[in-house]
Amino acid sequence: MKQFLTAAMFFVCAGTASAQTPGSLDALKTKPEQTNFEETSRYQEVVDFMNAVTKAAPKKVFITTFGETNEKRALPLAVVGAPAATPAAVRGTGKLRVYIQGNIHGGEVEGKESAQILLRELAQGKHEDWLKTMVFLIAPIYNADGNERFALNNRGRQHGPMGGQGQRPNAQGLDLNRDHMKLDSPEARAVVKLMNDYDPHVSMDLHTTNGTRHAYFLTYAPPLNPATDPAIIDLLRREWFPWVTKTIRDKYNWDYYYYGNIEGGGRRGGPPAERAWKSFDSRPRFNNNYIGLRNRIAVLSEAFAYASFKDRIVATSRFVEENLNFVNANAPRIRKIVTDADARPLVGTRLGLRSQLAKGETVEILMGEVAEEKHSTDGHVMELRKDARKPARMAEWGTFEATETERVPARYYIPAHLTAAIEKVRAHGVHTTTLTKALKTAVEEFQISASRTEEREFQGHKERTLEGVWTAGERELPAGTIQVDLKQPLGRLAFYLVEPRSDDGLVDWNFLDDSLVEGTKVFPIVRSKN
Ligand SMILES: [Zn+2]
């Protein structure tokens, strides 16, 4: 194995300059394809590949960037199905806009490779029917800095790529898939700007698993926050995922299912708890949950870590392909669901602010088996999926229920001096206005009964929790006060950001700490009911 790897590497080094000749898309290979799936691509190789595809299909594929990493790597974005790589050109097509993102976790490289293959296939004209209904925004290497920090064992016991892969966090040590609300990284700010500029109707975020040895080649998740527009969840859970899952099983005899991990069952000598299949988290710091709160369709995919590297790429490509087939066949409905979600009146309704996993029905989960193998270079133990499917019945905890809801107000009033909070709200694309003269008005004020921060730091923060109640009051609001009207397309997101009890908002991430010093009795942001 080692000798083969060396030969492959030599071939690549010698061949890089001439391998990517314009005009020959068929000859254009990704790094894994060039190396018999021993290696994954570096940042420059991804950029070179994308440029080569663009050069070979100049009227079809357009390339731009959508931001910069901490280490000043430009984030490449390919556009297919529009006359240019600009937000105006993309929106001007009137087609469904589909965003495909790889590598949010720098070591989870399958989406990065699969996205490059998809780009080549689109350029080759393999999916001409899709281009009638969709315009594609393809970002293979979102966490570019994390990708470049290669190590052989960055992904624990995962089976390859044998040449190693990048690390999970970005160059700041931040997990980009916990940064969608606080936007502490240039990468998260860039992707939220992309959401604001291009406004994709559908987003796919491509990952690789870390946990349970199940038998699925890939697991997936819709938005999980209970405050998500219900029609989006219904479509994904009742039609979209069942259709994709069945299609892949019928075509390839591969099983896919909702993302989960096994819990309980008395593992590791613990108490004999009931075995369960449990999903992960509902908070919008996660990509899928965040996009859901923006009233857009999000699909999270997780290739199975212990399948071979090649199978993980194939599993991701098959998943992406069938998702796109579903979108293509249902384009008018998908557009309507998104448009309706934007227009749905929220003011006066109750939305969740905190939630917990809910116990669902007993389902059959396919458990798998793995075989251990040693890495040929450093000898670390890897696991390789065996072709075993062992059905096990257990409770599914796949959805979240709100443990606390709050009535959506008509608007919030943010004092002008709370600049960190105001900038954050605006960075998300939430529309704000400014009071041009003082306003005496009935408001609701949040009376704080308790305020505490976590002892443990998480992602550079000690998350804060406020307790209290909203009471009726009256205020003279000075000119310059920032108003956030909840009757806007991003109303759900604005609510989740600003409400003081939110488990993922401005309070939680310390953006209001200066106004919440010990002894503070009233939350600095007030709201009006109507
Ligand atoms: Zn991941």
C-alpha cells in the first residue's frame, strides 16, 4: 500500500502542470481521482481545478469569491446556470438558487471532492435538465484554512484518505458550524453575506460523521429548530428525504437515514439505559438550523466515516444528485414554500426559544460492523466498514420540541449605543430602521430575575442565560433608536437573535454583556406588542 501511495504521489507531482489542460473536461481529475483515492485536495488544487473547469467551459461556468479566511485565502465560488457570477445575474435568472458547500469542518473532505465532481459534470453537460430549473452556487472549500492543516490522524479512526486531511476548526480554533449566530469568524460572516446577496432557496452542507458504527453510507438532517417554518419541515420529512432515501436504495442498494447516534443500551459499563437513536442539536449556531430560521431549505449530509474514502465521496455524490433530482422535479412547489414562509405572519404567534429532543416512535436502525486496520505510514488504527446490516429496534429521538415559547412582538427597540448588537443583527441581513425623532410609546420591558454565565468557555465565550418576565410599561425612546420590525422575511431569525431568553441569541453570546452588569434589573432592549 505504501509503495502504491508513493508512486501515485510522484505521478501527481510530475503531472500537475499538464494534467489540467483547458478544453478537456474528461481529463480533468480531482485529487482523489488522480491518486486512487489515497489523497484529498489542498486549497490550491481546488482553486486550480475550479479555474480549469471554468477555462474549459467558459460560457457555462463562472468563478468568483465570497470572502476571505483568517489567513487571507479567498473563498472560491463557482456559478453554473447564470450568465455571470454576480448576485444580480444569479437572481436575474428567476430559477431556484441552490448552494452546495463542502468542508465546513476542514477534515471532512468528501463534500469538497464531491462538489468538484459535480462542477465538472455540470460543465460537461451531464445535467442539462437541472439547468432549466436551477442555478448552482458551489463552494467546495469553505473552511479553507482548516483544510490546509493536514495530519494523518486528524480524523481519529476514520479510514483514509491515507495522505491525511485537514482539521475541524478554522485558523482561530473556531468550529464554523457553531458560528452562524455569533459570526465571530470571517468565514461565517462571508457565508451569511452570501446568503444575503444570493439568497439560495436550497442549501446543502456536506459533512462526514464521527460517531456510531451504523450501516448507513450517509445520514442527513433537515433544520431541527422548532421555530422553523412548518411547511419547510413537512416537505423535507414527508416527501423529500423519503424519496431520496428510497431512490438511492432502489438504485444502489445503499441505506441512508436521518443523522443520529446510538445512546444508552448500557454501553461502557454505564447504567442500563434504554437504547435510542438520537439526533444532535436544534440551535441555529448550526448551519442547517440557521438556514431553516431564514425560511430557506437546508439539507445536512454526513458521509459515514468508516466507509472507504472512495465510498464516502460516492455516497455524498449520490445524495447530492438525488436531492437535486427532487428539487428539479418539484421546483415550483419549493419556490412557493419558501415564498410563503417569508410572507407568513409571525407577530402575535408563539415561537420556541429553547428546546429539547423529543422521544418519537420505535424504529428499525441498521447497525453495522467495522474491521480494524493499521495506517501504513504511522500505524494508527483505522476502521473500515464491513458489509453488514444488523437491524435493531429502538426509540428514535429525531425531532426537537420547544421547552419554552414566547409571543412574537411587532418590533424591538435597540438603544443606539448597543453597537455590537446592532452590527450583529444587521450582519445577518435583518432589516432595521432608525427613529428620526423621539417616540413616547407603550412598550414591554423584560424584568431580569437572574443572570448567569457558564463556567466553561465554549468557542471563546461564556454563554449567558437571563431569566425574567416581560411586563407592560411606557418609554420615551430617543431619536436614533434602532427599530427591528418582525414583519419581515427574516422575522424568525430576528426574534431568535434578540429575545433575551433565546438559547442562541445576542444575550447568549455575550454581545449585551456591557449592559447586563451585576445588578441590572431591566433588559436594555424593549419591544412593542403591536
Ligand atoms: Zn462536520
